[in-house]
Amino acid sequence: MNPYPVTPIQIISIIVSFLLLAIIILLIRRKKIREEYAILWVIIFFVFILLSIFRGLIDIISSFLGIQYQPASIFLILIGSLFLLMLHFSIVISDMKKKINTLAMTIAILEAKVPPKKK
Amino acid sequence: MKLMVLIPAFNEENTIVTVIEETKKHLPEADILVINDGSTDNTKKILMQSSGIKVIHLPFNMGIGGAIWTGFNFFCEEGYDFLVRIDGDGQHQPSETRRLLEPIVKGEAVLVIGSRFIEREGYLSSFYRRAGVKLLNILSRLILKKGITDSTSGFRAYNRDAIYLLSKDYPFDYPEPIEIYMLNKKGFKIKEISIKMEERKGGVSSISLMKSYYYLIKVLLTILVNFLYGGNDESLSSDPHSNH
């Protein structure tokens, strides 16, 4: 006998997870997100899909971590994922700021070296 | 000997001309480079009308670190030997640049800092600022094992070895204390001489009281991160150009 009878919330979870994954893939195809920034999203939605299909996974993870209240494991995974994403964004933003500054400096120096136009 | 004077300016319409003229008077052999750090007042207009100086207009406000970094890169590209930094707000007296440069030209140090606190003359800044400066000094003494009395002073002279090293990975926010840290880590000699500072005659400090707490935390963070990271930071390794 299946210890995890299918419930409406499970079906909703599966559908929503697939939908979100589909949105990410669509955005990549339309060049709205670059692949390098979407990898983390794709991985996270894969994890969500796995967790919503195989409900036993949460029990396994909970008992492995020593968590009594299984939903806490879901929140832990969710918060962990969001944390990773935000950290990733911070790294990307810092990198971009560095590049913008280098660009601005290069242009400013070049501009100063070009002789002024005679009007 | 090619000497460059670097003057970062952010909204200094009232003082910049005086600073430039004074500098020309006291260091006639130097090339003056003014970095207009995205000023929103008439600084740009004034600079475009002045002659005999080089000006770089940054496309947006990059902060003091960005302005200095731009000047350093220009210094490297044009192959200068020595650099004096004077702030555009009139706090630093161009008449004292000779004394600042002397140890650099003699090769006694790669960085000379003009300190307000050796003889405690002239303008010493407000109480809250001095408290912050003091804390930074205690920390730099602990970490650098070196008595720098005024680690936030921007009145400085450098030789090319210092500039080549610093321009590689320049700290963008509030770079003065971190410069000391970076150079000290490479075993470069730093010297302080006593100078008098004027209270700013115009403009607004780049660091308001609220921001000075951010300043403190940011500098502490940078120093601590570097401190914990140890002495093998590759990004701080010296540039091969500096050897010839």
C-alpha cells in the first residue's frame, strides 16, 4: 500500500514546479535570461519537482537531519535555495559594477586624450 | 623626473580654481590632472575653461576611490614617476607639497602621508570624525604594527612603485587606510610628515556623519578580510612594470 496517497496539494506542487521550470526555459530561449544566470534557477526547480513527485524524499531528508517536523525541512530547503540565489545575484552585481567602473574609467581617459573638436 | 599632481573634485566650484592656481605656483614643473567625479554643479564648466591642466570627466559619480583609481591608471599609461594627491576642496595646502615629495624623491618611502595629528596644528576635524579616525588608527596600529597617526588623510605623495601596485586592485570606497594596508603588506616603506589642514572652504565632505559609520564598518571589514586572508593575496602582487 502506498504510504503517500496522492493529495490535491501534491498535484498542484508538481504542476507549479513544472510550470516554473518551463517559464525559466522559455526565458532562456527568448534570450531574456542568460544561461549562466539561469543555471541556479533550473537546478532549484528540478529539486522542487523531485520533492513534489517523491514525497518520501522529505521524510528521508528529515530523519537524516534529525528534523521531527517534516514541513520544516521544506522551509529549510526553500530558504536555503533563496539564500543561494541572492548570494549569486550579489556576486553577479559586484562583478558587473567592477566592469562598469572599468568601462567608465577607460572611456573617461580616452575622452581626455582626444583633442577637442574645432568648431 | 615626471611629476603629476592628482586633484579629485566632486562639486568643488568654489575652491577648485584656487587649488589649481596654488598648485601651479608651488609646483610649476608638475602636470596637473583634475578628475571631475561626475560633479553636478559648475565644476565641469570651470574646468573646461581653465588652461594648462589636464582634465578627466568621469561619466558618473564613481566616488573618491574611482576618481583616484582613474588618476592612477592615467599615471601608469603616461609613464609618470611621482604623484602628489591634493583634494579639490582646499583642505590641503599646495605650499606643503614640496615637503611631502621630498622623502619620495630621495627614495626614503614609496608613500608619504601628510598628517594633521603629529603636531596637532590647524584644522583637526569634528569630534565624531576624530573619534572614528582614532579608532582606525588604533586598528591600523594593531594590524600594521605601525604608528600611522592620520590613516584617513588624503594629502599624499607616491612614487611609481606604489601607484603600480595600488592601481591593480584599488579599493573603491574610502581607499586611504586600505592603501596603507596594501603597501605595508608588500613591505613598502610609508612615512608620515606633519602638515596643517584647513577646514574645507567649499563643497560638502564626501563622508557625512551617517556615512562615516558605514565608512568605518567598510574599512574594518576590508582590513579584517585581508588580515584573515594572510599575506599571499595574488591580486595584490606587484606589477612586472614596476621593476624597470
